[in-house]
Amino acid sequence: MHSVKSGIFIMPFHPPSKELAQCHDEDMELAIRADELGVHEFWVGEHHTLSWEPIVSPEMFIAAVFRQTKQMRMGPAPVLVNMHHPAQVANRLAFLDHFSHGRLELAFGYGGAPSDFEMYGQDPKQMQSRMAEAVGMILKIWSSEPPYKFEGEHWTVKLESVNEELGYGFPPKPLQQPRPPISVPVSSRGSGSVKAAARLGFQMFSHSIISTDVLKDQWKTYEETALAAGKPADRSTWKIARTVFLADTTAEAERRARSNSIETAYMHLRTAIQRGPGLGIMKNDLSMPDADVNMDYFLDEMIIAGDVDTALDRLLRLWEDVGPFGAIDVMSFDWKDDDDRRAWLRSMELVNRELLPRFNKAVGAEVVVA
């Protein structure tokens, strides 16, 4: 039985009133402590116009963390490939893979903020075609030797000025061969992104704000599509994001989750999703009223808040409901004050030192505790 890996995902999520430098310092402290605790992977979101999610270049943040950590793998989640020229993405990620000595993880996506599309003059209706074309070109750049010319609907990548004597025409290739592991974030039923990930042999990374019913649908879709394409459907590569907040007692954990940035984040996301695609992705039962998608529901369905025993029961229930998975990526949000900071760091310690070792033992796998 494979060992379920520990991960952390930051969107990030900080109130617009907080100084950006402080936000980034807190995220850096979180990442360094995660490495000390033996967290396997750490993911950072990319957004360009969202005041609550203020990292526009996860690669820059990740590069800084790589040089202050020893073992943790890190990745942007996702790189918004529809926003950037494919050659630029391919080159800077290949560079970052070498810079990290092969600790780079990747996730490719297209984002969903209307203001991001507007700022870059893009039509949201083209986001999926732009993503598919960009990913295809990135993989070709990494696997091809110049000279070459790749022409698409949105971009052209041309590299024909090759001079071996002068070293012209040779962009870097990743250190990890044939490439770093690639995931695709997914957040809906019957998702086209799930199908694309399965056909390409990429890993599936399920969002933290989706219900158990949606998770089951995603794996069913992934498995059926992968097998039809002749690709493996390996549950050990499935990443599931969940908010897990632990304290010495369940009462304390639930009290804090209702008053710290967890509550703020989930109600903020609820509002954004309701105004966008609708709350269906958050519902186990599509017939339930929108009004019932509230903090009580989130604590029952998506947020695991409690002591270690309570959290273990919840994770085992998730394992039973959706089947085996390969990583649990814990969401981390803002720290309100120093007391809240200590509570978040304590929660992270409990997750990695107590919860995950016990969980892995319960499902038949052993882990090494850092």
C-alpha cells in the first residue's frame, strides 16, 4: 500500500488590508516550517488581479523558498498557461527545475478570474483552447531539438536560428526527465479538465471546495477516460485538497475555524462561486437549497476541524467514500494575529506528526515521521 503524502496549498489568502510584505513573509515562514516537519509538497496559486490572493508569480516565491529548504517539493498551482507565451513558460520552468535541483512539481490550468482575463485582453471562451495549445507546445519544446516551428491558433513558437559553435538556439530542458510531474486542478463534475488530464497521463488535483459526491465523479471520469486512452489510472497520483485544522480539542478547533480565516475564506469563495458557475460543485445533493451551503455544511463536508482522533475518523470516512488517494494537500490561509499564527503552526505540526502517520497505519501504509 502506498503511503499517502502530506501537502500544503496556499491560494494564498490574505485580507487586502494587510501589508503585502507581511503576507509574503507569513507565507515564507509557513513554507520553511512545512519543510522542517517533512511535508512532501507545497503548492502556491497564481492570480494577477485578486486582492485576496496576492501572489502574481508563484515561481518567484517558490525560488526563494527552495534556497531555504532541504527536501520539500514545490509547485505553482496552477501556472495560468493561457496568460503566458508557451516558450516563456517552458524556459522559466526548466530553469526553475534546475534551480531547485529537481524538486519542482507542476500544475497547469487557466484560472477563472474575469478581471485577469480582462487585464490581458483575453476572451474567457478561449481559455480551454489556449490552455490545451500552450501545454502541447510546452511539452514539444521540452522534447524537441531545434530547429523547429510550432504553429497554433493562439501562438507560434519558432526556433530556427541555431548555431552550435556560438551556442545559439538551445533553450534549457528540465532537469527531471522527461519532465517534472504535471497535475491539473479540477473542480467540477464531468470536468473537461479531468478528461484532458487522463488523456495526457497527468495527475489529478481535486479542489478543496468540492463535495464528496464531486470527488467520486471526478475519479470515475478520470479512470474511464484514462483506460479508454490506454493510460494508467493510478490512485496513488490523485491529490485531494482539504482544509484540515487541528487543536488539542475538537471544541477548540471548531471554535477557531468559525472565527479565523477559514470561515472568511469559505464564505468569500462561496460568494464568488455563487456569482460564477453556481454552488453545484459545493453540493453533495444538487437539489439542496443554496442557503444550506453555509459554514455548518462546510464543517460537515469539506473542512476537517477537530482533535487528532476526530480528524482521523473524518479522513478514514473520506477514504471509504471516494476510495484511495495519493496525497492530502491541506489548505492554509491567513494568520489574524500572533495567537492565531501559533494555532495554525500547531495544527500543521499535529497533522504531520500525529494525524498522517496514524492515518497511513490505519489504511495499511507506514510513514517516516520527520
